[in-house]
Amino acid sequence: MTLTLPDGREVRPGKVLCIGRNYAAHVAEMGDVSEAEPVVFLKPSTALVPSGGEVVLPSQSDDVHHELELVAVIGTEAKNVSEADALEVVAGYALGLDLTARDLQAQAKAKKGPWSIAKGFDTFAPLGPITAASEVGDPQALEIALEVDGDERQRGTTDHMVFSVARVVSFLSSVFTLEPGDVVYTGTPEGVGRIEDGDTLRATGTGLEDLTVTVRRASR
Ligand code: MN
């Protein structure tokens, strides 16, 4: 999938960076504990699917969950950027879904192994159109919501993040060189739940373009 940045550049995302456990109420619903530093994992870029696209439920899982997230899109190469300067390297924001095979994730957690398979299937990272950061304004003052077939499943406000977008971007840049087109899924508020064959998922957010995808099960 190619992304169009707000300034018109077309880029292929190199990294899909994700933050876990970034809203206290979601940490609680998962029975997890909050961490002193952001919980980081990555998805392959082949997990991305644009709005209007189709999510494919893999045969390996019987319990795929939606996680509604604000996504920051990097516009400027950055390494070791300070928290104070971090938002300057964000070109824009979009709505995203961090789809998760919860059964496979539980197995991985039990084995103290990585979540790559549970989080990384093709189409497990729907990403909406990008709105320029200058139009969005304060990324900690946004309300985001998700409907499944018209029923609201998740609603959150980004001021409830444990680690702000600036903190997350700064932290990630202390490890990885951030490059234009890299995308950062910033964690989900509470209300995660199962998606099914035939569902239509629609995410909305303050000042952001809608993200809509349909769901089908892979043929076995
Ligand atoms: Mn997530």
C-alpha cells in the first residue's frame, strides 16, 4: 500500500510501529499492568489496507478483535528527536485499526513469545486517509469512535493516553530511525471485541477522515 502524505509525496511505509497498553481502561480490561515505558511492537507493511478495503480473517484464528487507534504518520526522517520537537516530524494523522488474533496472542503471552503472528496477518492494519497535522491540531484532544454494523463498540479521547503522541514518537526515535511514511499506531481505548465475517467497521474521529472496511473470512 502506498500512502499519500499531506504535502503530496507518495511513500511506501517502511515500518508499522505500534504501541500497546496506552489507555488505562484498556490495560484493565486485558488484565495487564501499565508499564513505565511504552510497549512497542511492529507489524509488517503487508498488514496495511486502505479505507474501502477488505479485512480477511485468517483460518488460523477464531477470535480476531478490533482495536481502534489514532495513527501518527511520519513526514520527516528523525533519530533521537526530543519530546518537545517530536510533533514536528509528524506529517499527519489518520484513523487505524490494530486487528489482533486474540487467541493467538494469548498463546504467545502464555509462552512469553512475541506477538508478531497474532498482530501481523495481511489486512490486520486498516489505515484511513491522512489529514495534515496542521489541520488536526492537538493530537491529545481528539475523540475517536468505532461502529460495527452501525453499533458503537469503542469511543475514546486521546487525552486519556498514558504516553502522548509526542512521547511515543520521541521514544520510538531513540530506538529506530523514523522515516517518511512510517506509521505509528498509538494504542486503543477500552471496548475491544470480536469481529465476524460480513461485518462493516467504520471509524470516525475529530477532524479526521472516516475509515471503513468490510470483513470476510478466508476460505479454509
Ligand atoms: Mn493496539
